[in-house]
Amino acid sequence: MKSLLVRFFLFSLVIAACSIAVTAWLASQATTGTIRQEQGEALETDAQIFDEVVKYAATHDSWANAQSEMDRIARQHGRRIALVDRNGKKLVDTGDANSPQLPITPKAIVDPLNVDGKIDARAVGPFKLTDEEFRTLHAYARQLTACNPNIKIVDAPNGRPRLSNDQPGSLSVWEDCTVGDRLYTLTATETAAYEQLQKLFADCLAKLPGNEHVMNKRPGFVTFDWEITTVRDSSPEVGACMDSARRTQLEPYVAGPAHLYLTSTTGEEPRSIDLSTTGVTRITLVALGILALAGFASWITATQLVRPIRALTAATKRTAEGDRTARVDGGAGEIGELAKSFNAMSEKLAETERQRQAMVSDVAHELRTPLGNITGWLEATQDGLAEPDPHLVGMLLEESLLLQRLVDDLHDLAQADAGTLKLHPEPIALDDVVDQVVNAQQNREILLRAATTPVNITADPVRLRQALGNLVANAVRYTPPGGEIVVRLFQDQSNAVLEVADTGTGIAPDDLPHVFDRFWRADRSRSRTTGGSGLGLAITRHLVEAHGGTVSVTSTLGEGSTFRVELPL
Ligand code: ADP
């Protein structure tokens, strides 16, 4: 979790997941809601149209004059209504010549004698009261309500007024208001219709097998739902007889069954759903909420991220201004790594700075002595205290040669530092180089000898002579008279090995790590007598490394030292 990358990745993932989830949820909510609403509205409209069409069929004996009424219904609901009979003959169509073809399947079948298996109550047929009977019964109804104000009167579909809460067999609710008896007496029209129904019913029962229906052949209670109720409960067959009797009786009075087609006036079906304004407020609120959440989380993450970066910037500024002590604690993760790198760089800078200062002071120190000597001698000569004889000139020459060597060494080192030290490699016999160096450094007081095997190598002979010369010169310098120096050359695996072993003063173990440092000497005061600048080993190491080799030293104080150079073949 410390990694910036991981944190950012997880954070983006969470935000994306939240957004997707909420968007999906809102979209599904809005869509289902709208679809449900639209569907509900459409269904309701169509149900209303169906009901009105059924009503027309129940109260008219044919579709012949239905056009104007259907036009009215169609206009009211903004739909196109078409009715087609069983043979496919178009009975009614509220569409015009431009209207598209009707769909293949009708919306419903309009049959007042079979609406979900039941006879529509508005199909009253021969039960319809005459105007005379209608007036008489309503007069009774008014008297009854005048007698008992609690009584509520409603009209049945055939025009008969009746109590809103009447139940078959419980009609004596009026007690003192005897006019109720007259209201609930069948009219001539109703009696005739019931008799007809009774006959049709009896005919049907007679056709049923067995005698178990004989009991039911007698009429039961007459209800005002235009059927004879007591038979209903007997058996399904008897109920079916009642239904068929009623259908037979009503058939001449109702319009025949027809297929009902309902389409939009333009023929486009279904209507397209417009979601553009659905739940705009809700979506906006949720979006704002997510935005706020994402903003807050981003702010927190960004602050955490920026804090170490700010610290780094401040530290970098201080470093640029020369402060080498600036350090940053960047914690873990990528920024922590950056902080560590910065700290390392800062330390390296400080180290380089120290080395540079030490170098300048060392150089000044090294130059001061020979220059002071030269100046001293020249002043003495000028003052007439010393004669410009060959001895004096020899001494001055020696000092200026010392200066010359020092400047040459410094130049080599500067070139090595800048990476501009040029090598001119060529195939050479290393044993020749060793012989040349040993011969050049021969000394009467010390036994200096070479022990070589022939080794050929590609290298810069001048630079190798310089490197080996430094080592041999040191050995001569730090080996007392009577000592011995051996320069060995042999091949070890893929390396050419040069060893300069002396029986000199040796180097203290504490000093060993420093011998290759610039201007380092085990005994600084000895430099004048021995003539060393303290740069020789540093230059040797640079030259050997420029050839891809290594140089190392082992030494025992008081017994001698061995410098070992390994060069890749
Ligand atoms: P210098 O010019 O003083 O010899 P170098 O860089 O060549 O400078 O050597 C650094 C120091 O390492 C010397 O001052 C000396 O103290 C030590 N040193 C080098 N070679 C030997 C050696 N063969 N025996 C003992 N001390 C040595």
C-alpha cells in the first residue's frame, strides 16, 4: 500500500466502480420506472376503450351504426379503433385512407356475452323496461326514499331502480314502507323475459342425462341480475344450462362478436420512451455527491503525495545555494526512493567538496616548499650572500624538476578525472616493459631484479611503464640499503600479473586503505628527503584501471610490501 502507483491505481478503481454502480443503478431505476408508467398508462387507456366498446355491443343489436360512436371514443383517447368480424370483414375503422395496415393479432375479442367467460351486465335484452314501467317504478322509488331517508336507490342496467345494498332473498329492509313491496314486484316486461328464460333453461335441463336435475326444473328465486339464482349452486352442468339459456335469450339483442384492433393514430407502436428528463435532479445530486467524494479523496492523496515533494524541492534549493547538509525523509514508496537518491547525491556532493578543498590545500602545500626554496636561493644570490656557481644552479634545477614532476602528475590526474586520459594500445611483450623499468631504476645499494615469463598483451607501453615505474620507484625509495626488490611477471588464468615485492619499511595496517589516496603519505615529513609527491600510487591506480585492470597491496610493517597489478589479457 506504500507504493504511490498502487495507491493511485486502487483509488481510481474504487472511484470508477462507485461511478459505474451508481450510474447503472440510476439508469435501471429511471428506465424501469418510466417503462412501467408508460405501459400502465397505455394499458389503462386500452382497457377503457375496450370497456366502452363492449358497452356499445351489449346495448346495440348490430355494429351497423357504430361508426360515429367509435369515432368519438377513438378521438377521446387518441387511438385508432378497428373492428373486424369473424370472417375478416371490417365492421368499423376510425382510421382514414392513409392509415397503415392493421396489426396481425387483434388486441381483444369484443363479445358482450363472453367477457372473460361472463355475460356483460349491460346486456339486458328483453329485460329492458318500457318507458311506462320505468316511470312507475321510479315513482315507487321516490316514495320509498321519502319514507326512509336511509335507503339509497340505484338503477340497474335495464332501468329498474333498486336498493344499493339489496341481496337476493333479503328484500324486507323497509319494514313500514310498504311501497318497497310494490317496487320489488316484477313488471310485465320482466315477467315475460323471465318466463322466456325459464323455458330455455328447462329445455336445456331436459337434455341433461339422468334425473338428478328434475328438482331444479322448477324456477327458483328471481334475481335482478337477470338470472335464476338457486340453480347456480347445484352443479356445473346446471350452471352451464343457465348460461346457455341466457346467451340464447340475449343473442338477438347484442352486436355479434368482433376482433378489436387498437393502434396509435400514426401506426407507430410502441411509443418511444423519453428518458431525457427522468430523475434529472436525482442523477444530478448523486453525480455531485460522487464528485465531492472523488474530489475529497483526490485532495487527501494529492496532499500526501505533495508533502515529500515539497520537502525535496526545499532541500534541492538549499543544496543549490551551497548547503551540503540538506537531507529529506521521504518515507517508503517511489518518493521515498527519490528522497534516498537525493540524500546519497547530497552526501556525494559534500564528499567531493571536501576532496576538492583538500586537493587545493595539498597542491598549495606541495608547491610552497620547492617554490620557497627557489625564491630563497635566488634572493640570497641577489643579496650577494650566495654565488651563482654550478652547485647552486644544480640545486635550483632540482627544485624546478620537482615542480615539473608535480605539475605533470597533477595534469595526468586531472585528465583521468575528466576521462580524457588517452591510451594508445598496441600489442606488446610485457616482459620487455619490466626489463626496461628494472634497468632504469638500478641502484647500487639495493638488489633489484626481474623474474619474468613471456606475456603478450595489448596495452599502452608508455603508460604501463609509468605505472610500473611508480611502484618500483616507491619500492626503491622505501627499502633501506641492502634490501631486495623482485619484480615478477606471470600469467594467472586470464590475467597478466605484475608483482613488485620489497623488503622495505612496510606499511601499517591502518594506513593500507589510504596508500592510493592523493597526497597521502605515511610520513609527511619524509617527503622532502624521499622526493615523493604523494600522487604516484593514485596515478598508478588510474592508469591500471584505464587498462581494465586492478592494483592491490599487501604489506607487513618492518618486513616489506608487495604491490600486485592484474591486467586482463
Ligand atoms: P609518494 O610520492 O609519497 O611515494 P605515493 O602515492 O607513491 O606517494 O605513495 C604514497 C605513500 O604510500 C608513500 O608516502 C608511502 O608512505 C607509502 N608507500 C608507497 N609505496 C610503499 C612501499 N613500497 N613501502 C612502504 N611504503 C610505501
